[in-house]
Amino acid sequence: MALPKEPRQKMINIMYLVLTALLALNVSSEILNAFKTVRRSLENTNNTVNLSTETILKSLDAKRSDAATKERAEKWFPIAQNAQKISGDLFKYIEDLKNKIITRAGGTPGDPTKSFKEDNLDIVTKLMVKEGEGNKLKAMLEKYSSDMKGIDPEIDSTFKNVSFVDVSNPPGLDKKTKPWDIAYFQMVPTVAGLTILSKFQNDIKNAENKVVAECHKKVGEVKVVFDAYAPIVGQSTSYAMPGEEIVINAGVGAYSKAAQPSISIGGSSVPIGEEGYGIYKTTANGIGSHTIPVRISYFNQITGKQEVLEKNVEYTVGSPSGASVALDEMNVLYIGWDNKVRVAASGAGDEKVNVSISGGGGSISKTGSGRYIARVTTPTESCNINVTVDGKSVGSFPFRVRRIPDPVATIGGVMSGENMTVGQIRAQGGVGAFIKDFPLDIKYSVTSFTLSADNEEGTIDEAACQGNTWSGQARGILNKLVSGRTVTVDNIRAVGPDGQSRKIPSLVYYIH
């Protein structure tokens, strides 16, 4: 049998369309467009599955540095690499065939803007049938299955009854079986030949992913490796009056409960809270500028070493005749967000205080006694909130302006690359988006996306959705979904409080 998510006889219905159209030697534009849509979906799926495979390989490689999994990982990582090489060689061979077809049709490989003869009926036939590339491809596809199983006896046992690529002959309209190369490539338009080859590439990518995942399964749970780290240090205020409490939050980006960082603030060890960062509290004393050192030690999964991040938190203690400006949430102003600001001027009534903002395309409005909302539009290192009392300046307080981070998409809280049951995905209402490891409660709304899944006829169903919920067509696709399929969500766009529409990474799920 074929891989569960790749049913047998895939593309047969498409070939029926081609053969029917060719009875009159006239390929309609509708059929050509259908082929282009299927080809585009297949190639998008290939890219998404490839990202999943790379993530699994990075996790498997990292387990070679873990004493608990080192022995097993040292065995299975090279096997997974071998599966990747075998798959990559065949994938490239097929890609070279596609490039030959595009070149002969007057196009330029890698340049989608260059048009070519999509409806030509001779180019694919000449290359794949007359020049023998079709039968050569079939032999390589058959050898691919045996080579993949031959990389290790346990892999062979697991996939014993699985044919990684279906190379059976599709019957013709007369129900008779023709030679494989003729059945697939005889008198088909250029774009159809490219689509069929993309289908075989999709089979290879899915097979590669299954084998690599099986290798990882022999070692342990997939560990997502973060490739960037950054200190997260925030303070309740940068300007305090004597006796006022100062709160410092410190942590590290890409935080994991399985590998907690060690945090020291002001020379004292600080425990990690449920929020993923340490909280340090002190009382402002001594008029003037002060510095509190923050030291964060963490294990870098990329380098395999313990690393240290150091940062100084600076604040000023004002005199009773001065002014103070503090952000209620973070010591950064975020574009599109209602940044809450507190302003106090000792010795002066609130009615005598005037607050303005300069830089960052900002504006500030009063919401209550000593409380303001600052809104900014342009990233900058120099945005100042200015305070005057009775027309006299009592202070100018600098802040940085940043864009709100991009969100990640999810279906029902399940991250991309993971497995979902049929019932689990049907129970969801659509696609959500949120910002990982961010202290502000910023909401993102998904505004549009495209859902696609392979079906039992061997084609790919695709539905465009507006908003964050399934469209009627998408719900129909999910209702037909069975175990062994692959669901992809791409073209995802989301809008945050800044009103900017952002395209965020695609999702892929394996249904079991």
C-alpha cells in the first residue's frame, strides 16, 4: 500500500480530464488552470513538509549532546541523514526533468514571471516517452522504496507493507492498461507533465518526513530547537520617588520549562515564576541615577554550551520637587498599542501638569488623574515624554519605540508539524494566532487563510477562508477528512492592534 497520506491512484482523475480534452486535440484554459492550481498546492506542501523534516532533524541532532539520549541518537541520526540524501537525490533528478521541460517550452527555470508553452502536447511526450526518461523515472521510483527500507532493518520492518511512491499504471478511458510512461506522459500538455512530476516529488517529501520522524521516534520526543535568544528585561519604572517600589522582570526569549535559565538581579538569585521570568522588587532610595545589574545564564541548544547574558537596569530617583514618568506595562512604547503612562509631579496639583510626546510619531492623551495613553507609529530609539508644570519644564523622559512582534498561527493550540486526529481538527472552529512568550496581552485576529488537504480521489481540495473561521467549503473538506491525510493551512494573514496585516508562517498537520 502507499503511505497513508498519499492514496493510491493519485492524479488518475486529473489524467481522465486530460485524455478527455485531448480527444479533440484541444486543451481548454480551464483544464490548464486546474493543473496550475494543483501544481502550486503540491509545491507549497513540499516546502511546508520540508520545514517539518528539518525541524525533526535539528532536534535529533541535538539529542546527540544529551547524555540520556546520546547512544540512541548517534545510531539514528546518520540513518535519518541517509534517508534525507536518498530522497534529496531523487527529488533533484525530478526537478531537473521539470527544468528541461520548462526550458524546451520557452520558459526560464526558477522564474515564474517568464511564460512558456503550457498547452504544448509534444514536449513532455518527446522527453519522457521518446527519449526514455519516463521509464527511467519509474525504475528510480521503484528503487527509491527499496533503498529507503534498506537503510535499516527496523525501518524495513516498520514500513514493510508500505510503498513509498505509487507507481501503478492508471487505466485508460477504455479500461485497458497502457505502458507506464505512455499512461502518464503520452500527449499531455506541458503544465500537466510538470504537475505529475510535482506529485512524485510530493510523495518523496512525505516519505522522507515519515522515515526521519520514525528515526526520531526511536530516540525520543521531538525537541524544537530555538535558533535565537534574547534577554527580556523590563522594569516598572525608570523614574521613582524615594520610598517607591521598583519591580524588575527578567528572563530569556525562547524560554522552556525543561531548561530554565538561572537569573541574578542586583547580586541576588531570583526564582523563575510561572510566567517564565524572574521578579525582583526593591525600594527607591537616594536621589539621583542608579544601576541594578541583571545576569541571566542559560543553555544554548544551538551551541550546546552554557551562555550568559548581562544587562544593566537604570533608573533615577527624583527629588520631591521633580517629576516622574512610568509605563504601567513595559519600558518600551509599542506601535498600535495603548501604552499606559503614569505621570507625577511632586509639589504640583494634577491640573498644573502638562504632558507631551516627541519622536516616534507619537501622541498622548489624558485618561485620569496622573494617567495617560501614549500611541506611537514609528520605530525609534529616541522618543521623549515631556512634562511641564505651570509652563516650566520639569523633565524629559526617553523611551524606545518598537513594532509589536509577529504572532504564530495554530489550530486549537496544536502547533504546526504535530499530529491531530480527525475528530480533533473537526472540533475546531478555525485558525487562531498569538504571540509566544510576550508579557503584554496583545490580541491578533486572523483575517484570511487557505485550507488544503489531499482527498481519496487523489487530488488536492483547497478552500479560501475569510476571517478566522472555516468557510462552508473548508468545513466540507474537513468533513471528508480521514486518517492518513495531510492538512495544510497557508496564506495566513493576521491583524493586531496596530492595524497592520501580516503574513505569518504556514501550518501543516498529519491526520491520524
